[in-house]
Amino acid sequence: MNSEKDINNLPMPQEKSEAEAQEATSFYDLPLHDDVLDALYDMRFDRCTPVQEKCIPPLLEGRDLIGIAQTGTGKTAAYLLPLLTLLRTREHPTDAVNCLIMAPTRELARQIDQAMQGFAYYMNINGVAVYGGNDGVRYEQERRGLTRGADVVIATPGRLITHLSLGTLDLSRTTHFVLDEADRMLDMGFSDDIMQIVKCLPKERQTILFSATMPEKINALARDIMHNPVEVRIAVSKPAEKIDQRVFVCKERDKFAILKHIFSLKKPERVIVFASSKVKVKEMHLNLLKAGYNVAAMHSDLEQKDRDEVMNKFKARQIDILVATDIVARGIDIDDITMVVNFDAPRDPEDYVHRIGRTARAGREGKAYTLVGEKDRPALASIERLLEEKVPREPLPEGLEQPAAATSEQGRERRSGRGRGRGKSGAHSRNDKKRQGKKQHGKRDETPHSNQNTDAASNKASTKDEAAKSTSEGQTPKEKSRRRHRGGRHHRRGNGSKGESPAAE
């Protein structure tokens, strides 16, 4: 692990010049369908983001593709725009599911659905959103839509498996398959579900995989389900400059006291607190309620109606503090978050960027605090290597002790068993001997509980303004509905040059 001295000596990243930024390709220079370009024109989107510029051409050729890009880079539009063009320009059966898009969470699936409605505003595209949940009416709507056939199905794995097992979904003629945020799907335990779904797909298909990271398990998945894919890598962008990042290096037991100290500096409003597990989220939620804060919790154990209620209240400012797992770190479109607190430092440094990226959006300012306990120090080192700078340290509140620095001598004591910790060769306590005795009589199988992905349905956006909001950060489409303009690409080029690019999520 790099020392703090090493972190301080890291070179600073180089920013792109204005000339490089202005060289971005226009959507109207790409062979996208006119109906797609008309929708982009109405939304005042003109220039591609880097991931869109690199992904759209090979996808239009029908190639398999792996895209390594984080949330907010425009990856949703990078695959939706070419897929909508292919569905319109190539022959596809009208009674089959032609395109399947998989997302790890209901929230991301809903955003993809809203984005597609905007981009396909002028197209006769039949789409079905399959989010899950216990609503019998919603399930019947999904069943009827899938039975009739759909050009595009956007789904989370759990509910899709349900429809496959009940025979209400046929994927035997699906020609396009997308896995969005594949790394999160594997982290959430959906690997077997994905492979079960792949077995239902034809071998001749276009497969598109997007992931924020590229661990070995994603490489293995790509080798299993893809054919000679094009690989596009977009460097992880640094957090927005207007985020004031701070770190409290503390003892694990003092974290809640520090959290209350942070809230005492300024009344908490529009705050998200991230924790590493749903158990911690539930515990922190109860503790904050007891302390008198206006707080709600968001985690995977909640039913969809409860999730929707929490998010709607948070968006409506009826809730000041949202305590959440990483389910909120990607794909939640709330522009006015004032503060993010990492109760635990995320193990993956790119998750840190996703988390604090919820604040300082659309040109606003924001604060990001990270509480680093004894076990979080390696994660902090990884974060600072990614950022290529040291995050400023905050002094601990009065009355709290500084944590003991980890020294090589302490490490040797732990390894030899002379310290307070138990080493492999050190003496065991009475309880350790009891546990050892139990193990000799036989081990009990310990299997982690699988995530029950009871994905729930959400209301689809009915206008392209809603879709544009869900797929752009700080980009405002026209407030009033514009009559459809059919002047062709030449006219659009002349009038759309000031538009922005649709950055998804």
C-alpha cells in the first residue's frame, strides 16, 4: 500500500484543452436514423460524449462491444441511439422481443426506460419495462405486453427469470442483448441468472456489455457470451471541482459521533449518507431517528412501493437525510444534493467517485465527507491513488481521540500472536478453544443469503422532457413542446450547433 508521502508525490492529471473539447463529433455526422436525430434536435442535443463517439459506429455495424465507462458519461445513449436505428433500418419480426436490456436495479431500469421514450419519441417502437414487484395488475400488464411481442424489453434479472419460468417470455428470436452495469449485477449475485437468461437467447445475436470497472469476472463473462467484441475504455473522470472533499480519520466506534458533529455545523438538508451494508443502513436510520433527525432509509430489503415512497418524499424535500447502500450511488437523478457522507470508505475507488458525484451537479456546489476507520485505511489509499491527490483531513471533534497509527511493530505483534489480536501461532482464548472444539465435530455450511430481486414496477415517463431529464446532468431540454421538425439533417446542422450531449444517468 502506498504511503501518504507517495500520494503527495503523485502527478496531477492533465486537462483537455478547449480545442480538444470542441472537436467532439456531432450526432448529425453519424448514420443515425432521421427519427432519432429529430428527437435529439428537439432535446437540443448535438455533440457526442467520448463514449458515444467511440461506441455508436461499431454498434451500428452490428459488432459486439464492451464499454468500460462510469455513470454520467452518456453510456445509455451510446447504446440506445444505435439500437433504435438498427431496429428501424433492419428487418425484425413484429411478434418477437428484438432487444433485451438488463439492468441491476429498478431505479436504473426506470431511467433507461425514460431515456428510450425520449429518443424513440418519433418512432413506432413497442417497449415493455419489467421491473418486478408484487402488484398483480402490473404483472398482468407485463404478461400481455410480452405475449404480444416487444421491440425492446428493459428488465431487472429477478423479474425476467420469473417470466421465463412461467412461459410468458420467449427470447429465442432476440437479436440484441445489453448488460448495463454488468459489474454491479455480478456483485449483487446475479451471475447465475445472467447465464440462465443467455441460454434462452439465440447464438447469433449482438451482445453489448457496459461496466464501470473491468475485473477478471467481467472478462470471464465476456469470453463466455460475446464474439470478438470491440473494447471501448473511457478513463474514470475525477469528481467535479465544486465538490469540497474532506476526510475524518477516526476510530470505528466514533463514526456516529462524527456524523452528528457534521450535522451540527449546518442543519442537514438534501443529504445522502452511504453505508457499506443494509444492516448498517438500518442501524444508522434508527439511531438518527432517535436523535431527532428527519431521516429515511433506502436498501434492497424494501418493497418497490416503499422505495418509491421514500424517493418521492426525498425529492419533494419532505425528508432531509437519506441513508442508503450503493443502490443510490448510480443512476438516481436528483440535482440538488448538498452533501454526501461516506460512513464507510467504499472498497472500490470508482464507487467513491459515483457516491460523491451525487452532489455538486448541474453547476452547484457540494460537500463530501468520508469517515475512515481502522479498516478503511487501505480503501482511502486506493481512492487517493485514483484521484492522484490527497483528500484534506479534518480535525476530530473535541473529546474524540486520534486512532493509533498502524506501525510495523504492531503488525509483527499481531502476526506472532503477542498482541491483543489472535495470530495463527498465538495463544487462543477460552472462547477460541471452544470454537475450535466445535469445528472438530463438524463444520456448518455457511451460505450467504441470495438477494431476492423482487423488482417492482414504476410508472413510465409520458413525455420526452421527462426522458431528457433522466438522461442528462445539468442539461435542460425545451420547456415547451416543439412541433416536429422534418427539415432534414442540413437544417438541423445549421440550428443545433449549440446543443449539448445527452449524458446518461
